[in-house]
Amino acid sequence: MKKYHIGALPAQIDPELRARFERVEVATIGHFRHRGFVRHSISPVVDIKQTLVGTAVTLAIPATDSTLLHHAVSFIRPGDFLFVDRLGDDRHACIGGGVAFAIKTAGAVGVVIDGPCTDVEEIVELGMPLWARGVSAITTRLNDLGGSLNLPISCGNVPVMPGDIVVADASGILVIPTDEALDVLVEAEARQARAGRHKGKIEAGEKLGDLSGASRMVASAMEAS
């Protein structure tokens, strides 16, 4: 029985599409889309100061083992965004300073671990954009237990397919199937262009409830009751 299940490297995101997504905040998309957002319990270890966009590379490794992770790092390309499904384990840290260094050197945009990391100080010093479920001093080992690479996984309660588009910033991580990306982007760009349009009016004394229409809704509900 095969221990390792390895799919093909996915096609990478179009550079123009990537550049356009980099000008959009994840929370802007959160105003109209509800699917694909990684659970907020997976949070950034380092300060994220911009929108990061990349191509999902997917990995699933069991509890104590990181054999396939070490192998997978050899195939990471500039522009890839590594997702690690820990198959329910929340005790063993599969990425620390040394592995993070190798991933960053390979050119990865970022890493998302559905589990803990370790060596936080080294990761911060390295500046490797990394999201995790916390920190653990107990690490994985090369136990040769198996796993999957570039096959469908689950990370932060979100299905992730190799080749999906990843948009991430300090507010969260969003995974978008490639066939939905353009529709999402067009709506996001329109909303991003309108962001902050009420600030001057609020400074001048107008009320948020009046500008958004919320106060009108409340008044209508009160009249109806």
C-alpha cells in the first residue's frame, strides 16, 4: 500500500491577476463573499503589512511526521503559497526556523499550517509570512509515515485544491477556485475603490447610520411595529 500520494505541480496564477488581487484587502472581499475564508483561529505569526497573493500548493502530513514536508520544499516555486493540513494534530510543530528558512529561500509567498509552529523568534526575524494555530515546543520528526502532496486537503475548515488562488493579509486568508477568481476580483476592485468614501462626510458631522441607510431601516421597523 502506498504511503505517499503525490499529484502534479499546479499551474501558477497569472501575473496580471496576481497584481490586481494585491491591491485588494481580504476584508473587502469579506463584505460580499462568505466561502473560502480560513478560520480565524489560524493567525499570523509575523506582522503582515500588505496583501499577499499566491498559488496554493497543498500538503497533508500525519501527527509526528514531516518527511513529506521536507521533500515538498524541494519543489516549491517563487509565487507558491504552501498549505499544510495536519490531519487533526494540534500538538506537534512541523515548521520551525530551519524549515521556514528553506521555504522562504525557495520563494514561497507564505505558509498556512492547520496546527502549531515553533521557533517563533526565528520565523519573525526571517520575515517569513506564516499563519498557524499556535505554538508548540514538540516537533515532528522524519518518521516516514506518509502523506499527500498537491492533492485536495482541508485547512482551517476550508477545502483547498492545488492551484487555487490565495489572497492573504493581516485580517485573514481567502482561498478562491481559479474559475471564480475573475468575478470575485471585479467586485472586489469596485468595492475597494469606494472604501473610505464616507470619512469626509462623517468628519463634517454626518452620521454613519444615515449614510449607510441603517438608521432608515431601524426607523421603518419601529414604525411597522
